[in-house]
Amino acid sequence: MLEILPRRKTRNIQVRSVFLGGEHPIVLQSMCATRTADVERTVAQCRQLAGAGAQIVRVAVDSQRDAQALPLIAEQSPVPLAVDLQENYRLAAKVAPWVGKIRYNPGHLHHTEGHVSWSDKVRWLADIAARNGCALRVGVNCGSIDPALKERWPQADPVELMVASASEHCQLLEKLGFTNFVVSLKDSDPQKVVQANRLFAREWPHVPLHLGVTEAGPPPDGITKTRLALLPLLLAGIGETIRVSLTLPVEGKHEEVIVARNIVAEAERSRSSGTVPAELLTEPERKLNLVCCPGCSRVENAAFVALAEKVRELTSYARQYPLTIAVMGCRVNGPGETDNADVGLWCAPNYVNLKFRGELVGRFAYEDILPEVKRLLDRLIAGMSPGS
């Protein structure tokens, strides 16, 4: 049964001038979709997101050019920056003086320097963060769970693996005496997001949680999925900071913050009235799930966003079938998410990799991909009954 509970009291985390956890209000975040090396456009996007209500803005740093641009961006941004390094964790030493938070993904730590253990990499990151007054975010994603954990427990539930991965890193960070960190456990399935964060909150009641649905997709479905995940958690008193991830063009990224504000306001109204929205009390219907990343500076072709919308429109005839279609914009999460989908589109600069249940079908031009998607979708639903 879904209950309305008091907000839990975690320890406080500091992201430069922003505090979250403890008695502090929920902090709203978003992420730039501009090329980080393009200082002018990225600063403009920081201001756009801050104007909509974002209190922390994240940027991706993938190269030395991105790292060199960061001081200029930080000096002009109206809010503290968080940085996403993905595989390039060694860039932390260059960016830490200019940001308030460094996000790393436990699964992606295995992609480089295989001779260095994940624990030594985390020790190094924690030392860099401590010396520069930065927070860390341990960002666990469903599509990139630590491969060593999956090998150790091949039959384990993905939710349990996500929590186990986060717990390993919490244990190490606390052993190192580094406590200025927050954890996120994200999936494209709202139910798994709720399950993972509830489980983690029970095991680590003092650690602040960053809530979100990864690759929620374009509106309106992306908004619905995010709402179904975040509202139950906020009403249960779980969540110190949130980010809504919607597939939007660069000029529309501020809509993520507006949606986040609306979800927090709805949770506060429900808390005040003592009533839970009716749709949270029923089992959600199993239907077509479009998994689509929100777009960031790593997107290798801006046509990805338009393609995602076309896929959403094309597949509307199959909405009642419990299948997953993934449309991903770059090399970072593209391979993993498309491997886990029934039909997967991983967008490269000049072509789209098309997968059918994890197997590569071929590479197609952006203008030729939609008929191939429909062909595979028709193949899947032949003989299926809606909702089965």
C-alpha cells in the first residue's frame, strides 16, 4: 500500500553554494545538451535552465577541449555545475576546481585502465573531490551495471544488482572518510526505479538520493513515466534532488525543469491533502515502452531527437503490446540499452545501428531507418495479443 510518509532526514551534502539533504528543500537539476566546448551556447543553456528553476546544471566532459572550456562556463554560469565524465574519469583532476559535483557510473569505471581496480579508481576520485571541495554522485544505471557483479550473480534481479553496486561504493567511500556524496539508481522502467530506491533507502537511510527515470523519452509519455516513478518515492519521503530526463531539442531543455517543478508541487499538494493520486494505486498496464535518452553534448547527430519523435509516432499503432524500443543518441549508453530492447536504434553520426533483441541487423541511413523499424515491430507483434 502506498503511504504518505514524512521526509527522511539524510545527512547534508554541499554542492558549492547549494545544499541538499537534511532539512533542505528538494533540489532541481537538469543537463546541458549543447557541445561543452561551445562556451557561448553552453553558458546560454545554463542560464536558460537556471531561469526555469534548475539549481544545479550538469555538463558532459569527454575530451581535453571540453575540460579547457569548463573554467569559462563555470565563471559565467548562474548556478553550480555538475560534471559527467563517463569513461574518462581521469579528467576529474582537470575539472574538479570548476565544478560542485562529479558524477561517475560504477559500470563505466571498467571501460578504461583494466589493470586498475574499481576501488583504486574510486579512491582517486574521492581524493580529487575532497581536495577541491566537490561532491560525488554514484550514478548507477540499469543499462550499465558493473559487469563484475553481473558475472558474480548472473541470476540476480537487476534491481538487486543496482542496489548492490551502489552499496559497494557507499561502503568504500565511507571507509575512506568521504561522505559528501549522493546516490542515484535509475532505470527506464518506473516500477524498477521505485523498487530500487525504496530498497536502497532502507539500507542507507542517511545517504541522499538523486531521483530520476533514465531515458524516459519524449513527452508526453516521458512525463508520465517520470511522474509514476517520482511521485511514489516523494510521497514516501524519499528523494533529496531530482532530474527529469526528456528527449527534447536543445532549445526546449528547460521543459525538464518545468516538469520537475510540477511533480514536486503535486507531491506537496498530495502531502498537504493526505490523498494519493488514483493512478498510483493501480497496477500500471503493460504496454509499449519507448526508451530514449534525453540528449546531451555527446549526441553524435542532432537528427537523433527528430528521429526519436518519428519513432514514437510510427510505433503508436503498437502501443498496447508489451515491447521495448530503444532510441539512443551516442556511444555511451547506446550499446547497452539497445542490447536490452526488442528493437534498438543506436544513432551514430551518419547512420543508425539497428538491433533486433540484441543482435545487429544492419546499419541504415537516418532517412531509411523507419521502414526497417516497422518491419521488425510487425514481426514481433505477429501472433501476440495486446497486453500479453
